[in-house]
Amino acid sequence: MLIFFLSWPKQEHLPSTPQNSWKQFDIVGSILIISAAVLVIFPFQNVGESSSSWNSAVFIAPLVVGILLWFALAGWSYVGPRIYKNGLALVFPVPLFRNRQYAVAALSTLFLGYPYFVLTYAFPLRAQVVDERSSLIAGIMLLPMLVASAIGSILSGVVSKTKSYLFESMLVGAAMMTLGAGLLTTVRDAGDEAKALGFIVFAGFGFGLNVASCTIMTTLEVPIVDYGTLLCIDFVISVKLTSKQRLRRAS
């Protein structure tokens, strides 16, 4: 917060952004995306935390309805702009994925975000179970990955300061994450703790480099009216990943 406060530009240096009317607010899309996300997440969390079975109605019914609502949301993203003559700020703009740069960035963050969040959850757990570390020390052992992620994020901006090397940064970041995740599969027993701490640095650095590059690319390729929508999509994806992790923990 202090960095944002000190570095925030003055009013005269801020770009002028048009004010959107409430008539552009996508009420139908908002209802669909919230309902679809909740109904898909709920059955998995419920079956992992209760005695409900996979073939019970409380699992199948919400999951099926949620999937149907996702299809309805995709259909609304095509029908809505035609009804409102492109005067609607879609909550889930599927046509945005026609932009190849944005589509690559979105898929990249999706596939790299999953192992990163899994490491954030699984690594401290392994440290407590296998290495018999306390919960405090297990959390501190994530610092190499987090620091490397921050360094990767900073480096991505520095490299593309004068000329765009965003695609190259994304490629290197994906390769580093793949390398780190692959090396972590060689970690076996408690004696491999030092190796594990070194390997997660590759994963953290690759994630930071990739995500920062994707974020910069998104700001260049996506209209400003869709910025809030991108945060919503990222939130839904992160909630789904978290629900999967909770399900694994319960199992």
C-alpha cells in the first residue's frame, strides 16, 4: 500500500477514461456467472467435506445445472451484444478469446497457476508431514518461491521497458515453471529438503515472469471496459482451484 501511495501518478498524468452507463451493466451475465460458479463448486466441496456420495442427487443435480449455466453464459456472450447493439459490457466476453495474444496469456496463466497454487498448499504440508517441521517453519520455507516470483515479476517489466519481449518472457517463464515442477518430482524423503527448496525457486521465478508478462500483454490487448471482467474471470478460476485443493485435503 505504501508503494502504491508513493508511486501513484498525479491526476494530470492519469489517462482519461470514459464513464460507462449503468445501462451497459450485464445483469443477465452477472447472474449466470455467479450461479454457474457456485453450482459447480458446491457439489465438489460438499462431497469432500460430508458423507455424501458421488452418485447422490446433491452432487449430480447442482453440477449438471452449473455446467448448463456455463453454456448459457457462453451463448449470452454472443446474443447479448446483438440485442444491445454492442452497448453491453459483458461479464464474460467470450469474443475476447478471438484475440490470439489474450487467449495465449489466459491459457498460460491457467495452466501455470494451477501448479503454483498446488505448491503453495502442498509444499508446507509436506514439510510438516515428511520433514516434521512446525507450521511456522513450513510457511517460512515458501519464502524462496515467493521471493523468486517477485523477482520474476520485476524482471519481466524491466526487460520489456523499451521493447516488447512479452512473448519471450512468457515462454521462458513457462519453461522455468515446467523445469521446477519436473525437478520436484524427484524429491522423495526427508533428506531431500534442500533439493526441494532449490527446485521451488525455479517454479516461483517462472510463475512470476510469466504472469507479469501476461498481465502487461492483457493491458495492451484488452479494451479498458473489460478490465474488471478479467479480474472476475481470474477470481472464478482461483476459487475453483482452491475448491479442488480442499477436496483433495478432505479425501
